Amino acid sequence: MSNRRIGLWLVGAWGGVCSTAVLGLAALRKNLIDSVGLVSEKPEFAHLDLDGADSFVIGGHDIRKSSYWQSVSELHQRANIFDERLLEGCKADLDEWDKNIRPGTIYGSGPTISKLADWSDVQRVDTPRAAVQRIQQDLKDFQARHKLDQVIVANASSTEPPFQIDDSYSTIAKFEAALDNKESRIPASTLYAWASLDLGMPHVNFTPSLGASFPAAMELCQKRKTTTTGKDGKTGETLMKTVLAPMFKHRNLQVLSWVGHNIFGNRDGVVLDDPVNKASKVQTKDQVISSIVGYKPNTLVTIEYIPSMDDWKTAWNHIHYRGFLNTKMILQFIWQGCDSILAAPLLLDSVRFTALCQRRDEYGAPRQLACFFKSPMGTDEHDFFVQYAELVQYARAIKK
Amino acid sequence: MSNRRIGLWLVGAWGGVCSTAVLGLAALRKNLIDSVGLVSEKPEFAHLDLDGADSFVIGGHDIRKSSYWQSVSELHQRANIFDERLLEGCKADLDEWDKNIRPGTIYGSGPTISKLADWSDVQRVDTPRAAVQRIQQDLKDFQARHKLDQVIVANASSTEPPFQIDDSYSTIAKFEAALDNKESRIPASTLYAWASLDLGMPHVNFTPSLGASFPAAMELCQKRKTTTTGKDGKTGETLMKTVLAPMFKHRNLQVLSWVGHNIFGNRDGVVLDDPVNKASKVQTKDQVISSIVGYKPNTLVTIEYIPSMDDWKTAWNHIHYRGFLNTKMILQFIWQGCDSILAAPLLLDSVRFTALCQRRDEYGAPRQLACFFKSPMGTDEHDFFVQYAELVQYARAIKK
Amino acid sequence: MSNRRIGLWLVGAWGGVCSTAVLGLAALRKNLIDSVGLVSEKPEFAHLDLDGADSFVIGGHDIRKSSYWQSVSELHQRANIFDERLLEGCKADLDEWDKNIRPGTIYGSGPTISKLADWSDVQRVDTPRAAVQRIQQDLKDFQARHKLDQVIVANASSTEPPFQIDDSYSTIAKFEAALDNKESRIPASTLYAWASLDLGMPHVNFTPSLGASFPAAMELCQKRKTTTTGKDGKTGETLMKTVLAPMFKHRNLQVLSWVGHNIFGNRDGVVLDDPVNKASKVQTKDQVISSIVGYKPNTLVTIEYIPSMDDWKTAWNHIHYRGFLNTKMILQFIWQGCDSILAAPLLLDSVRFTALCQRRDEYGAPRQLACFFKSPMGTDEHDFFVQYAELVQYARAIKK
Amino acid sequence: MSNRRIGLWLVGAWGGVCSTAVLGLAALRKNLIDSVGLVSEKPEFAHLDLDGADSFVIGGHDIRKSSYWQSVSELHQRANIFDERLLEGCKADLDEWDKNIRPGTIYGSGPTISKLADWSDVQRVDTPRAAVQRIQQDLKDFQARHKLDQVIVANASSTEPPFQIDDSYSTIAKFEAALDNKESRIPASTLYAWASLDLGMPHVNFTPSLGASFPAAMELCQKRKTTTTGKDGKTGETLMKTVLAPMFKHRNLQVLSWVGHNIFGNRDGVVLDDPVNKASKVQTKDQVISSIVGYKPNTLVTIEYIPSMDDWKTAWNHIHYRGFLNTKMILQFIWQGCDSILAAPLLLDSVRFTALCQRRDEYGAPRQLACFFKSPMGTDEHDFFVQYAELVQYARAIKK
């Protein structure tokens, strides 16, 4: 293991996913947990120069004032996860890392997310440019203060409303112009992404928000020699879809309809309860089936906010398919997973692999990380097993 | 498409799986159905010299006197499958093929299966050798009468009790000696397999019974230049296991327990209701998970005979797994599939591919057909997607 | 069994529910089926003077031109129900009854339902009064032509949009005035109900539409000495809710959330796919839980149109509840029922009981029939077992 | 509330159910929880002279040396239930009550249960009489030391193997003779029951073991003026069966098959993993459906020990039923309940009601408590709603 010092800057730092990831990092440093759930700890990746838990320093932005202790305690109380002794064992690290969390920007977050902002120091600026500059100042301070060899920015904040890009997103020049324009509509996720890539820092977009998924940002990656991955961690129902759809395809069974109903009750749910924000989520969840089977079955996805469920996302899927001799048959599954627990290790995995990619001079959006995302950048491949085989093949190609 | 005439000789000819396969062949000949459910009809195999529906002549053995019309009518009535017009359209072919069905042997079938034998002409012989000779006579008559270029024997009869082979199964010489010995214990499935392979006819074992899965039979394949595949069609719950277990493995999620309860009510169920016969089934269904994940979770499989279910096999699986930070989560699925409908196209697929393998001089047990079987011969690979990739790779390697 | 001749006039006569009910009546007359599914055939009601299958003559209104044979054949094809021999055995009766079906009115049906009307003779009139008069003329002709002792009108047509009544629905006088007013907004279901009650004919509203559920209609029942029951047959998911909610109540388990997702694909689904029409359905389905447990859990109900499901309504319910020592637990159920098959016998049951009530001079909305309806008229009791106990008690009070 | 002091003597005192009940009592005394889960706290029973949480003193027998703190901490760790602050708040009471727990008898427990006995002081005696006497001495000491007005004995220990009674169980005289006979086969549950009833102390049998369910014990109740209730708390899957079976009955839907598979992993599971012990459980779970619907559907019940599940008992039930016009339909449910959490309040409920019955001079087995038990003594009524109505009617008949 190297002596590198890696800064992990989290957008939505005290949210459920980031707090769980940070707790996990602390627990790994103290050997309080094993590596279950972390793909990057599998034997097939053991020879890669991935950063160990000890290498990381945590910092980040949030728009709600909180602390890691408060976040993980709430998760413990409400969702009935984490052992108290594990929490106690990690408290010192969590408290230390809290000092690196700065007020984020609500510029471009949309009304539902902005309403959640309760941190009085939250960045209220007049232009996109000003927002980017304040974010970059925080990132540079973080790197300097902690003498970090590499800083990676990962966004796991709440889902923004769907967003249609226009021509101003097509080149660096046009986008830079837009940053100076008060009238420009640029989502917060994109301001964070641009700020980090422009500093040559890799960016992971763990949300369905726009982030860096537009041409100018790809151009910026090449210019600044950096890497970006996303979008939207493939944690639960969608993972199942990209696992099962290939089965139906390979068996030549025709999917007639695929209905997926999701319920959950964490803070993300409050945001998704706004139909506008929900739309982006449903969209990324719904496209994968058609993409895999090669035709358009009747698909339906709902996500509903049911507070009693807290962080336990439960999905019922009803798959109606036609087999030999026109016979209709049914497969149903019920997924009962804890959202933060599923997402946190994938966030760490994608951070570790993305940092590696940059160090290996793989700029832009590397397609071999598709298996971690619902809407992978750099590829249209959604079949989970094809995606995973690409990751393994990539690892094998790297000499031991 | 070639002008070859292919004889498909079915053991358990009037059973649910074979009758459905034969109905499907007839319907394909009449263009009454599309190719949904048939893997071998997928575009990635279109360039292979596989035999079309028109190439096949059906014959077979059974121990219960019936007819195709009676079998498919019963399935229609009890399991509520098949359209009446489709049945009518296929009747002529079914009636014609009935003429090629001969009384089978009950030598070595075990008491539960023997009790089902109601055909007075059923073969009652004194030695394994005599049984093999009578089977071979039927096969040779079939080939001669119909001027067949190639005959393939496929066994989809009821599951036999588990069977431990001894040293007499280790070489051709020892097995030939055993055939002449009245005291030898040789299961019927193996008599059929030996009879066909010894004539140079490929043999598909679609059941969990012993069939040709022993060293002397492998030696015989090389000697007679023929091919054998099996065992036990991977149709439903086990298919799901070999699809989902890789997901848990790749995500580094630890499977704690995997419980599978199956209920169904067709004639196979009557046989499986005998705990001895059931044991072989449970065995082949249970091993796949450990084999894929690489450790031994707590697994449980039951198969129960519930007459009201008829041919609709319903499986509930409860998968308890551990994720990041020691969190236990749950995935459940409910599979409601029609047994014959799922099995019949796979039987036809494995027959088509096996016949091709023999013609391509691939003798023994070709591992690239593993995706069709619960206990694939020639490989320990159970991951469905790895299996399927091998089949596709095999097809690609064959020049168009 | 009496020699009464009973006319059953069906609104939505050729729809799935009515066609299935009529097929069932024909099959009962021919002794082709047993009484399974018919509550009114249970031993506890054997001593009541209920009308036998032989007593009924069928007539009705529809806005789509069809025939019973076509309707039940379509159901047979699409939903895979009914035995062909049963269909053949009932054809003569069905064809005979077709002759009594008249074009209905689309006055007040709303745009989604009106679009379905493809019968050129459908009643297009200028005032509510004219619509009522044409309906009444058809009813009187039916009674006269078939020399009927009693005519009952039952509405099982498609669900109308929700409707808020105003003061004109408060008394007979005000409603009669509204009938003459071209500007009055009166739903078709109410025109049919008023037409029948005004002739002294009992009216069963098997739908969630307004029908006779307003004060002026109750007054009319008393004046014309007739009976009305409804609303909305309690066939599937809602039946389950009114069975399970009492369990949670009696065990003092606190329901935190109750989520119900329904999918189905019959013609009703096309209508419910219009969000306006769906609203009435969701409303009647959602109120029952709070009414039974006595507080407001977080409830959610969706109904979605998934064509491949045809008449098979599948409901997933996720019930999250709190037990002793603040422990959250879960009950889930999956209901896979055939809509027409579940509804048809309840329609016949409510018709038989309603006809009896009128003959026993029980005018208005008798509360003892609540167990058949999602929104029972005449009572707020939703607990299925309390409802059923009231029906049994009513039957017991009638001397044998 | 009275000033009575009530001793609750628990057999299997430190087991999961008893420990949870005791924790609940302590929490109620400290107002740390509300009354959710306790039937006896419902408004319809508020006027009854039931004993409050403050009235109880806990004592009991066990064969494994443990403590309440250890038991509830283990449940907290393994099954992820109870809040730490609640545990802390109850510790003083739990520690105090530990002092009243005495080593139990393993005489007659059968080999599987005996193996679990790790308390060196466990009662090893030579005759049933000696076991009864030692139990009675402990009970009398308990009553005297704590100056108790009434002592109730409740058995929630592990399930014993099924037991066929012989003539020696028919009268007090014969049973007393058997107690003196070294050769007599008398289960431990019956020794406890006899010991308590013989002292005039009411006895609740919360297990499927024999306990007091034989004629001599009924005679003893009358002679000693005491009350006994049981058998086997109706907590989960069986509760559901007695809720749903009446629905099918009242709707005249024919249950074809009812399959129930249960998995769980607590200490009871270790005992039930012995097929002999399991047999009694399956027996009491299986009879209820036929008893309610009045005919014998094809039923199947399994209970399997899956350690990872701990105290979370999960049941999948598949109910296949026939509706109108011979149509087969399906209802499935999945019950995910925490065994101790469901059982503990019912144990307290039955204790409170049983103590009341004795004080009201209702000796023997009062049928109005049937709703709490899988195999209710004193009645064959299994319909949950009929049972509950009887309890409410009983309460109403008691003047306020």
C-alpha cells in the first residue's frame, strides 16, 4: 500500500450515503468491520494500486448543518442499523472529519432541495461563476491544509429535477461564458463537477443529476487530465433489473411487462416526493430494460415516500413474460435493502477506481466502471454481467 | 437449411416435457408459433448449421401407454396451457409420430417409477444386456424405416433415485462385463444412454438421473465418435439461482442463507413425492450456490407435490445476505412457471446443439452447452452468464 | 323454489363482469358448474326465498355493440379462463339473451367512456329527462315482453369520474327539476338508477360511480317501495384490507403504513388509465383501513393499466406495523385474482339478496348487504367479518 | 387499579419469549413504552379488573443458567430489536427479578431439550412425584417470600415431542398413582402444570406441549378452584390462517391447497430442528384450516431452522383456491415478524385474563380466551374473529 494521502471531498457530506461511507472508512481503519460489500476489495482487484482506508482524509460540502455523529446516530435510531460499539469506536475520526465540512451552494438546486438548507452560512452567490469559485477555494484549502497528493470529489447529494442541456453545454468556451451569465440555468451538481474537474480533480457523480454528463465537461477532462464517472449508483432494484433482463434475453423469453414499485422513507424520499425531482430518478431506472432486451416491453416504475420505511428501500417487481407456445408466466421479486448500506460501499468503490484511473492517465469517462452506475457514462451497456466482465478484464490487463 | 433427416428419439416420449416439445416442433413446422423460448433460434446462432423443425422425425420409448393427443389435451385441461386451435393444427403430426413410440424398459427404474408402468408390452428382461439390445433394436429399426441421417436420443423421463457408481463404471471393458451380469445394478437411464452411445448416436440427458455421467460412457463416446450432454434441464428456480448468485458474488455481498421451497403437481411430482427419488433432485438443485459464491451458505431446498398446482411450478426463494457494516438484508423471489413450457424448448435446444457437436466431431461432453443444465457435464461452471458467454464464443468461433 | 320470473337488467351488459355473470347463470341452469364462489348458495342462506338460476331472464344496456358469445370468447382467449365445453354448452342461452340488449345512453358518461361507444344506435338525447325516459321505456318493454314478476337493474359498467353532488340531489322535487334542465350535470350511472327506482325496480350499483347514493334517491326508494344497494363490489384487494385490518386492530398492532399497488389489463383498465376516472376508484379503496383501525395510517393505493395482465388483477400490499416494545414488522400479500370471475358471483349474490329485500318490504339501502361492497350504502361498517355476521343474523331472523 | 400483588412464575424464564415479556413489564412500569401489542389494554377491556404492570413480581424456572440482562442483550444483538436506552432503563428491575429464578426440572423433557440444560443445579430427580414436589416448594417459597396475593404459572419453554396420553391421565386418582411410579412417562410441561394447579395456582400453557390438556388436569382445576389456558400462542402464521380461512369460507371460495413454509433461527429453532419435537408444532399449525372451512384442502406446513434469521420468523404461504366457473386463483402472503415480540404481549394478555378468570371463579379452561392460542382448550373454534367476538362479549357481560 502506498503512502499517498487522498482527499475525498463529499458533496452532500452529512447525508445518509456519505455518512455511511465515512463511518465505513473509519471502521475499516480501526479493523472493526470486514470488507463485505466492497467490490474493490475482491481478490480479482488485489493487485491494483487502489488506495487503502488509511490513505483517506474526508472533507465536503453540505447545505444542512449537522455532524457525522448526528447523522449516523439518526440512521442507527431510525433505520435500526449499526452496532453501538462500532459507532463509539469510530467517533473520534468522525468528529475530526466534521471540521473539514463547509457550507455548500444552493445555487441551482431547485426549490425542493433549497428548502432543506438550514445552514446559515450556505453559499448564496449571484453568478454560477461565483459559486464555482467558492467551491474551488474550499477544495484548494482542503488540499493545502492536509497536504493531499490527490483530491477526488464525489457527489451523493439529493436528486435534482431533470434538466435539458442547451448549446451552452457543448464546448468549454461556451460553458465558461455561461458561468459568467446571471441568467444561465446551471444545476448545482454541475457547478460542483465543473469546479473539481477544472482543478484537475476527478469527479464521481453518484446521483442522477446532470453533474459532468455533457460534452464541455468531457472536453474539460481531457484538458485538465482528469477523470469523471457516474451517474447514479446502481444499488438495488435497478441492479436486479440489469441482472434479470439478460436472463430473459439469453433464454429468448419475451418480457411483456415489467412493473416496479419502490417505497422508502429517508430524506431522499422527501426530495423525491416532489414529482419534478422524482422524474429524473424514474427515468434512469426505466431505460435499462429496453436497452438490454432490445425491444420495448410495457414498463412502469414508481418511487413513493413512505416515512415509516426510513432507509429501508423495498421494491416489488412483477415481470410478466411469454415463453414457448405463447405461454404467459410470471416472476416477482421483493427487494428489502437498506439504501445507505448498499450505496456507501459502491461510492467508495467508484472513488477508489476513479482515482486509480486518473493516476493511470485514463481521462474522461472510463467505461469499465459502468457496473457501479444506473446510467453509466461512456457506454450504453447496461447488462450487469457484461459490465462486470469489462471491469475484471481491465484489472487483468494491468500487470501485477 | 440442409436436407438432413434427423430422428429424435425421446425416452419418456409421452411425458409432459416431451409431449410439449413435440407439440412445439409440430407447431413450428406449421408456422403456428414464433420462436420465443428457443435459445437456438437467437440471432447469435443463426449462422450455425442447426437442424430446422422440418428436419425432425419423432420416435421414442415410454412405459405408460398413451398418445401425444392425450398428453397435450391433458396438459391443456389441467394446466390451462395451449390454444385449442394450435392443438387442432398439430394433431395430424402428433398422430403420425405416435406410431414410432415403443414400449420402454422398466429394468432398473426403481419401484416408484415401475409402479407407473401400465403398458403391457413394457420390456421385461433378465439382464441389463438384454435391455440394451432391445433398446438398440428399436433405435436401428427407427433409423432404417425413416431413412434417417442422424438419430439423437434424449431422455426426459421421470427422475430416478440417487445412485452411487462403483468400479464397474470406470471402463468400457468393466461396464460391458457388468451388462451381462444379472446381479449388476444399472439404472434404466444408463441403459438408454449406453444403448444410444454404443450405436454412435448422441445422447441428451435432460434429467438428474445417472445417464451417461460416468467414465466408461465418456470412453465410449470417444470410441463411437459421439457426443453426450446433460444433466437436468436448468429451467426455473435453479436458473434463477445461477443468475442471482453471481450478482451477490460480484457485489461482495455475503449470502448467509438461501432457502428455496418449490411446489408443483404434475406426474413428475408423484415420482418426486417418493423421498428417495426426490433426493437426486434436491442434490442437483442445492450445489450450485456454493459452487458460484465459493463458500457454503446455509442452503435449504424442498420440492413438494401439491396436486392442484398441476404443471405450474412455483418457487419461493428467501435469500438472506450481509452487506456493508454487517447489515443483514433480504431478497425474495417468487417464480411461477409452467414446467413443461420451460423445459420443452431447452430440450429442443440441447438436441439441436448436441447433434451439431457430433457432426463437428466434438465427442464426449462439450462444456459449451452447460447453460442448459443444472449439473453440466464436462465443467464445474454454474454461473449462467459465464456459461452463456461460452456458448456465444463457441458459435462465434464457427465461421459463418 | 318459486315460479317467479325475474328480469335482470344489466347496465354494461356485454362487459366482462356482466358477461361472466350471465355465463355463470347459464352454466348453473345447465348444471355445468357447482355453486363455488356464490355466497348466496351457502347453507346459512338455504332457507331464504332467493331466486334460482332458472328464474332469471337477462336484458340490458350497453354502449358498445357486441354479443355474449364474443365477450366470453374474448375473455377465454385473453385471460385464459372458461372451459371450451362449458362455453359451447351455454351458447344457446347467451344468444337468446343477446336479443334483449339495447343501446344505452352516453349522456353524462364523461369523455373517456364516451369514446368507447361504438354502437351507432347509442342513445343521444338532449336532456337528462329524455335519457331517463328512454331507459324506462326499455325497462317497461322488457318486463312486458317477458311477463316478468320483478325486474332488478344492476350496473356493472365502467367507472365514472368522481362527482360532487349539489343541492339539486337533496330531494325528489329538486332532482326532478334538474332532470328537465339541459344544464344539469347528472352522471349516467345516476340516470340509470333513477330510471329503475322510479319504476319501483330495485337497483344494484356494483361500481364506484354515483348511482343512487344521494338523498333524493333514498327518498324515491321509500316513495316507490323499492330497494337499492351498492357501491362497488368488494372483490379483491379491498376485501383483503377489510379482512386484515381488523386483525391488526384486535391484536392492538399499530399500522404505520399500508401500501397497495394494483395492476391489471382489462377494458376497465383503459377507463381507469384516465386519472380522472381512476380517482373514484382509489378513493373507495383507500378509506376502509382508517375506518376500521380508527386512526389514519400512511396509506397509498395505485391502480395501473398493464395490458398483458388482461383480466388478472394482481395486487401487492406492503403493511408496515408496530408491535410490542416499538418493534416494526412487515406483512406483505400478493393477490392474483381474475377480476370478472371474482366480481360476477358477487353481482349475482347482491341481485338475489336485493330482490329478496324488496319483496320483504325493506326499502332504501339495507345495511345487511354491506359485505358485498367497498363503499356500502346504509352503513359505515367496513370490517368484513362484522358485515358478514350481520348478513347471517339477518338470515337467521327470517323464519325457516 | 387494585393493590393486589401478583406473582408471575415463568417456566423457561430466561428464554426469548419470557425475557421479552419481562422486559416489557419493566418498561411499562417505567412508562418507557406504550401499550401497543397488548390486547388486554384495548378500550373494550378497560373496565375489567385486570392487573397492572406494577402489580407483578417475576419468578420462574429455567434449565439454562442465564440472566435477564444477558437474554435481552443477546436478543438486541442478534435480532436487532430493543432500544439501548430502554434496556438501560429496565436493568434494575431485570436484575432484581433474576434473583427469583430457580433451576428447573429436566425430568421428562426429552433428549433434545435436556441437552440444552447447562445449569449444574438443574433438578435431577427419580420420580415424577419428586419433580412436582420440588417445583411446588419453589412456588410456595416464592409466594411466601414476596407476600403474593395470587401466583400464576406460565410455561413458555421449548416445545416437547408429541405425546400420546394413556388411561393414567384420565382421573386425578390414576394420575396421582402415576406420579409415584418411576416408569411413568410424564412430560415436564405436565409436571409444571400439575404442580401449579394442585396448589390452586392458574396455569397458562403458551407452548404446544401437553401441559394440562388432559382430563385429570381438568378435574384438578375444579377440585383446586383454579383455571388453566392454552395451548400454544397464536402469534404469526397461524393467526393469519385463522384470519384468512374464514374469508375463503364466507365467500364460498374453495381452498384447493394451502402451503406454509416457515423459517427462523432462534433457540426454539434448535429444538424444532429435531424432527420429533417439530412434529407437535406442525400438528397444531396444520389443523386450523380444515377446522374452519369444513373440508380437507391439501395442506402442508414446514418449519425450518435457519440460524441467520435469529428471532425473525418469516412465513411464506401459498393459497390456491377455486372460484366461480372453476377458475383457479392464488393468494400469497409473506409474514416477517419477530417471534418474541409477537409472543410476549400475548403471554402477558393471557396471564392477565387467566388470573381474572380464577378470581371470578371460572375454573377449568375458559373458552373465551381461545383467540390467544393455536390449539385453544375448551373449544374447537379456530375462526379468529369468532374467538375475538367471544372475548368481547365476555367482557361486556361483566358489569362496569
